[in-house]
Amino acid sequence: MAQVHLRSVVKKYGGLQVVHAINLDIADGEFVVLVGPSGCGKSTTLRMIAGLEDISGGEVLIGDRVVNDLPPRERNLAMVFQNYALYPHMSVRENLGFSLKIAKRSQSEIDRAVDDAAEILSLTPLLDRKPGQLSGGQRQRVAMGRAIVRHPDVFLFDEPLSNLDAKLRTQMRVEIKKLHQRLKSTIVYVTHDQVEAMTLADRIVIMRDGHIEQIGTPLEVFERPNTTFVATFIGSPPMNMLPARVGGGRVVLTDGTAFDIPPGHKVEEGQDVIFGARADNIMPVGHSLPATEHVAEVKMSVQLTEPLGTETLLFAQLAGQEVQAKMLNPRPVASGEVLTFQINLDKCHLFDAETGASLRV
Amino acid sequence: MVTPSIDLPNGLLMTRLKLPPWLVLLLPAILILMAVVLIPLLLSLYSSFTSYRLTRPDSITNWIGTFNYEKAAKDENFWAAFGRTVLFLTIALNLEMLFGLGLALMVSKVTKGQRLLRTVMMFPMMFSPILVGFQFKFIFNDNVGLVNNALQSLGLSSTAIPWLVDGKLALFSIAFAEIWMSTSVFGILILAGLYAIPQDPLEAAKVDGCTSWQSFRFVTLPFLMPFIYIAMAIRSLDVARAYDMVQIMTNGGPARRTELLWTLIGRTGYVDAKMGYANAMGYISIFLAIFFTVYFFKKLTSARAELGMGG
Ligand SMILES: Nc1ncnc2c1ncn2[C@@H]1O[C@H](COP(=O)(O)OP(=O)(O)OP(=O)(O)O)[C@@H](O)[C@H]1O
Ligand SMILES: [Mg+2]
């Protein structure tokens, strides 16, 4: 077990810089998820930790060792690859035991470790099959098993669930979380799926274009996004973002609709801002949560509904823009119907229109 | 040309015999195959049971049963050539495989000018074996040859080494020429294999603690085996019928010390004009080629099955 530290880590491919001096401290036993859109440098960062990619600048530490110049085999970590990267010519048993065989452990020790891992991951009946004879989910479990037999200092996961169907993904997510609770080892997990990030992580690292946008616990990044990017990336449906200007101590939307300044924000008169509100905080009167202290009311016409069972997603129109809202205890809503919505300003956000930075103090 | 009623017989034939359309369509292919493959094959098989001599064409009707085969079975020269061919094949194939593997591994690591290297790699294959034979005959010549000249002027050897005269050395020299010419067959095929290897398992192996040798041994090599076996199968056929280079370099001599199957058979058939006997030896030899082909294809199938590529 070990901590992992990234100190101003840079990655360049020729002249192209894809990771820009990122800093990250991962505690021993922590489950950290790197999340971000495709191409933002998550895999590259993970592969630099693994030693599969040269580090162009800065330092990577595992434990107290700078590992920049150590080959992967001397870093004592295990990696689960996106497409599993099983050895196709070896049986499941050989796949699981391969790293121990390379480490010259005794056969009895290897057998024990393999049987244990197979037991944990319900792979026992499949031990003599080749990877080609397994389903996607089974291969994924073999890939995980190959990682856990080693008792590595750090586990690295690169989108291990992205090839699975939705149901299996949910199931494996739970398995991974259980595994972490059992092994208590440090895990760095890459995904572009924010739901996975929210459900698994102790801390989430949100990346964009090779920069870290925000680091925080799932609740922190959900409730206090630093930037418009984080605000729209985390949470589903994405946060509604409405351009506005501060006027007369209020937030004025482009069509003149005005709200009080959401509490906890510092703005200047005349400043261009973006008003952010999640669907969960915009609800029709009579179908909402008990009112909080700061509430704004606004009339909107509903264009489209998406019933989800216990609630319905409403697509309404405000200041010439589509806004998603939620309706609890739903009733049928006709298209074009105008409803009065309550906006819970305590949970709303203001961002600087130019920089996208949160104006929260 | 106008041929008013010539098509009548044709039409008659078609309608009378009522050949099914598939047969009509396949007929050209069947006829060509018969003419090119089947008839010569049958004819030579038949002639191996006769005392056919090229100088006495009428002897082709002289049926002597399995006499030629019995004679071959008892012929020491034939079995010596047979054994030598197997030895030659084993040495040449294995060395070519090793060198080809090494060559492919090196070329695959080169980052700049790889295309050029690949082309250069194929150069030896572009020459006619006859020319290569002449070239090496000169290189290994004991008086004016390059090798002896170099050895002597470097003071490594004071006498002229009889490269093409001494039995063992001559076989070595021929093998050398063969390997020089054909290592690139292995090189190219193995290189194709290297390009086809998925990178993921190799990266997994690195993380799993493999040194580069271990990655090669446990991951790369199993992936390459099908390619190696394909190359082996192709080359075993090539080498098993080795004729041209040996013919040029030593003509099977001196005193049959480098006699391989096909130089022996060629001489028996065309120089001694004993075509029937030559054909009989040829048929026995073909089993050698068939054996190697079947062997390597078996290996290929099992290596592919290993990799989960299916039979
Ligand atoms: N070998 C390479 N040469 C040049 N650029 C590369 C190379 N590998 C990756 N990149 C670039 O680096 C950037 C980051 O790639 P990376 O694979 O880390 O993205 P990612 O965040 O993992 O995306 P995804 O979610 O699609 O896997 C991308 O813009 C990619 O184009
Ligand atoms: Mg990636």
C-alpha cells in the first residue's frame, strides 16, 4: 500500500503537450477517480503512473520513491485495461497466476492466490477456459482477478467497465467498491462516466484538456463546482446554465426575468454572469420539495416531458433557452402548458461569464 | 469468318450429352487442371513402374512393376541424399528462422527509415537462385574466392580452405548461400506477425513484472508462432526441392558429398537418362515434402487454437 503523488507532471508528444503540469496527492488506501471528457488526458496520466508512458516533466512518487525512471515491473502496481488485455494463449488460471509465476513464487502459493481470487470473483468454474471462450463480463472479472492476486501497492483502472452493458456495469461497480473495502488499497480509477465517478470515488479529479479543473469529494464537486465545466460535467441531467447580468442587486436574465443573488456569492453591479441551477432545484409549485429560505418563482411553458416513474423530467423554456426541471409526484403535463416553478436559490450557482469560474465566496 | 453451319455439331453435342450447366462452366478449369497437373502426374507415376529411359522412348511401355521402387529402397546413394536433404532442411530452416526472427525484431524497433529497410531486407529474394549460386561459388572458391583471400590477407589462415570440396564445409557453404538468400522470407513473415501483435497484452506483461526477455518469451513468441509455422511450411517445400543452387555450386559433388535428393534425381533422370527410376525416387521424395508440410500445418493449427483464433 502506498500514497501516490504527482508533482507538476507534464506529458508531451513531440511538440504537443497533452498533460499540463498537474499536481495530485493520493492518500494511502484512497479511491481516486479521474474523470473528464474523451481526450482530456486521463489515460495518459494513468499510464505515466504505471510507467507505460514516459514522463516529460515533473515527478511521480509512489510511496516515497520517485518512480520516473523505474520500469513498470519495479513499481509494484497492477493495472486493469479498458479492453482487459488478457493473454489470449493462456487459460484463465494461467492469466491469473502469470505475475506470480514471473515473480518466481512457489506453485503452491500461486495456486492458493489464484483460487482465492477466483473465489472472490466467482471465476472458479472458468479457470480452465481461454479468454476467447469468455463473455465480456467474465473477461473483465479475469482482468480484475489478475490485478488482485498480486497485492500491489496501487491499483490502476482504465475505464474497466466501459465495454459492459448497463446492467453488468452497475453490478461490477458494486463489486469494485466491495473489493476496495476489503483490500483497502490505493486505487486510481479512470472513467469518462460521471455516475461511475460519483458512486465509486473517495475523491474525484475532474480533468479537462490536460488540466485538473477540480479535486474534491463527490458531494463537494456536485454541490460546489469550481467552474461551469465541472458544473455541467458532474450531475445528470447537466446543470442548466443561463446567461445573465447583475443589475440592481439582482440577477437579470436576458429576457428581463430577475432573481435574488443566490446566497454565498460575491458579484459586482453590471457583471456578466452565468446562472446555474440543477433540475432538482427547479420544480413546479405543488410538486416540489418543502420550500427553503430563498426561493424564486418563475412561469415557464413546458415543451416536453420525460416520465421517469417517481418523477418526471420537464423541458421548459426560459429566457429563450431550454431549461430542465423536475416534477415530484408527477401528473400528466400537456405540451405547451404553463406552470409556475420554484427555484431553490440556496442551491443555485453564479459563475463569471468570461472565465467560467465560480463566484462563490 | 463466316461459318454457316459449323456450330451445328457443337450444338448437337450439347443437346445430346445434356451436360449439366455447372459441369459445362467448370469444364475449362477441369481441362486445364488435367492438362497441366493430372496428366503429367499420372504419366510420371506410370513411368516410375516402367524401365523408361529418355534415350529409348519406346521403353516407356516396358512395365517392370515395383522394380524401380525396390531398387531405390536398396540404393545407398539415394538414402544418403535423402538423409542429407533432411539434415540440410533442418539446419537451414532453423537458422533461417532464428536469423529471420532476429532481423524482424531489429527492423521492428527501428523508428526511422523502416520502409527502406524492409525493402532492402527483400533484396536477396530478388535474385535468381542460379545467380546466387554462381556468386557464392565464386565467394567460396578455394583459389580466387573472397573468403579465402580475406582470411589469408588477414593472416587468419595460411592455407586455402577447400570450402566447396570438403564434404562438411561444402554443405555448410551451400547452407550459407541458402540462408543468405531466404532468411528474409522468415524476416518478412515474422515482421508481419510483429505488426499484428496487439499491444495491450504486452503492456499488461510489463505491469505484471516481465522483463523484456520475459515479455518476448511469454507473450510475443506465442503470438508469432503461427507466422513462424507458415514460413516453415513454405520454406520446407522450397528447401526440400533444393536443386538450382546446389547444382551450380557443387553439382552434388565432389564424389556425391553434397548430393541432395533433387540433384540426384535430376542427374539420374536427365544425365543417366533413367527417367523411370528417377520418377520412382521422386515419388518417394515427395513424401518428405508432404510430411513436412503436414507437420507444420498441424503445428500452425494448434498454435492458432492456442491463441483462440479457431481451427
Ligand atoms: N501516442 C500519441 N501521440 C500523440 N498524441 C497522443 C498520443 N496518445 C494520446 N495522445 C493525445 O493525448 C490526449 C490525451 O489522450 P488520452 O488517451 O489520455 O485521453 P483520455 O482522457 O484517456 O480519453 P478517452 O476517454 O477517450 O480514453 C489526446 O488528445 C490524444 O489525442
Ligand atoms: Mg483513455
